[in-house]
Amino acid sequence: MLITDGARAHAQHLLDFIDASPSPWHVVNTASEHLLTAGYIPLEETQPWALEAGGRYFVARGGALIAFTLGTAALHGHGMRIIGAHTDSPGLRLKPHADHCCDGMQRLGVEVYGGPILATFTDRDLSLAGQVMVRSAHGHDRHLLRFDSPLVRLPNLAIHMNREVNDSGLKLHKQNELPLLLGRQLDADTPGFKALVAGQLDIADSDILSMEFNVYDTQPGSFWGVHEEFIADSQLDNLASCHAGLTALLATASTEHGCMLALFDHEEVGSSSHSGADGSLIADVMQRIFALQGLNEEQRQIALARSFFISADMAHAYHPNFPQAYEPQHRVMINGGPVIKANANQRYSTNAETAARFVSCCEQAGVRYQQYAHRTDLGCGSTIGPLVAAGLGVPSVDVGAPMWAMHSLRESAGVQDHADMIAVLSIALSAPR
């Protein structure tokens, strides 16, 4: 198929976005930089807000961020168009006391975060990125830090000691076989990981109060395929949706209704946190907006009833090597268009009315769409859609771009699909109804 230059530009911008964002905290930082460049005003939850009609604002809470524009009319007249996605991806996180030595090697202990395909972390050029809390005169300051070059590795065991690996698959004991190799312990004075962090920040070890680090792959994103119609990178689930939503928001001109982009953390582990979709973040922001617009309780309920939430998370593309894994009537294809996801047990928030609204947006954008349902005999994953829909009482649809190898350290998706998702989300934000 013909991939347009515009679609390639969007895909390259996505790869750059992902490569600049190796942890949820870096995602918030990268998105904030784009919002600031576009004239959005940062808000602090700990400070009073002053909002103006037509204003553009954003607020961060840990690894989550909400950006919004206020329409030219009161919210109870038109509601808000909301896109939601999540900043976290499954993988490995360092334990608080990660640094230890074993048989002359320095190792870093990790916990499994969410449901990654652990075998994909072996034999990769891994490094670390996260946040460090540093002692200061007023308590502590937060510093983002990433080690750009490969710092750690998880080498495979040679096939000569694991003869069944190709028949039985690679199985890693999570406690004993996942610690990452950092370096040789040359003597008792070999500097530990904390000293490496302190050196990067040019501070004393004793000034580090706490740290959180995410393991990431240093290989940049790339195009692949005979026509370079595919992309490969880490964290496509779900930074592709974050980027599509952000791009659509930044492209949306003034509207009568409000527009919002909600990027939540901790979706991969259930969303129950102060920065997750099952927490209070989006409700807190909405209530502050309503209060500053002077809406009474009935007007607030009307505003929510007139709002629309799009839960954007990636979808399972059909893999021709594994046809038995898919529902035969719902095989969605890479570069076949955005996917509307449905589940009778409300693992996805889509219903007939909200699906129709998204179909209408696709038609207005001139974009093909696909519909996905999971095999009945397989457990279906869930998203932030049902959580936000239930918490706010807003109609919601679950959608996503199709991809291969979801939860691998190296995922793949379609170049045209990303551009199409941006086009549809742009229509969804700008459409009056």
C-alpha cells in the first residue's frame, strides 16, 4: 500500500517521542515540553487556578498528565471531548535496594512490572531511566535521570546448558534469573549503583533519599518492511496512543466545547493509584474546572452527560503465523485503520451508541475502521475505558491502532495506522457532537 509522506512524518515523530520517554515520568516531561511550546499554561495542584474561556492548560501528577482547553461556551452547554491513554508499559523496575554482588559480579535486582514478555528482555542493550529524590533545603527535589548508553544486560543461558529452550520456550525464574548484570566486582571498593547515580547528578551519595528506575531498551525506533510500512520500538503500547492524542489536541483549534487529553500511569498494574485511571485525578481536575466556571450540581451533571470519552489503547493485529489465537470474524490488520474494541463483559467500554460516534468520526476523516473482539475461550485484557466511564458517568468507546507483539520489549505497528488514528482523534476533538 502507498504510505504518504505525511504518515511517515507522523511515524518518525512518534518514534522520536518514544525514544525521548523511557519512563512514565519522562513521558510527562516530553509531553509537557510540547504543550509549553504550543502555549499551554502549566498548573499546580497545590496552588489556586485561574482559568479563562478559550484557555489552554495542563497539570501533572507523578507519571500522569491532564491537558485541556476550555471552550468558548459554558461546559454544561456542550460538555467535553476527552481522549485517554496511559504512560506506563510492562517491563522491569529496580528494587529499592537493587545493588548486590554475586560470584564476583555486580547485579541489580528487579521486580516484574505488569505483564511483559520476559524473554524479550534477554540479550538486549538495556539501560535505566527514572526519577531520583535529592535532599534540598526545603526537603527534597525531584530529578529525572536516564543513562543513555547500555548499562545493564540480561544474557541468555547458552543452549548447551538449556537444550530444551527451543521446544519448551525460555522460562526465567523471576527471583533468581532476572537480576541484571552491571559489571565485575573488582574489589570491596567497587562503586555501587547509587554512586553511579550520584555521579550523574554531581551530588553526594548521602543526598539521595530515594529512587525509582525503569529498565528500557536503548535501541532507537525504526521503520521496517519492504516498503518501510511498519515501525518497531519499545512502548508502542501505549505511547503511540499518548502521542496520537497529544498531536490531535495540539492541532485542535478553538471550539465551543472543552477538549481534554488524560494520560494516566499504572494502567498495566490495575490503575489503582493516585495517578491512575481508577484514582481521583480526572475527577479532581473536572471538579476544579466546573467550580471555576461557576456550575451548580445540576449543570455539572449535564456537562458530564454531554461529554464523550475515547479510551485509546493499542489493539491486537492478526498474526498469520498464529491464526488459532484470533476470533475468525474479527481479524484486524496492520495498516487497515483504527480498531473499535468491544467486549460483552465490559472489559472494554464500547457500546453500540459510542461505537457509532467513533464510526462517524472515521467517516468524516475519510479513514477506514476495523472492529475487534477477543476469542471467547481466551481471557480478554482491559483498559482505562471502563474505569473512567464508571467514575465520571460519561459515554465511552475503546479504540486503538493494531499492533504485533504487545508487551514485548520490541513491538511493531503500522505507519499509516498511526496517521489515521491522529486524523480520527482530531475529528473527535473538534466535532460539536
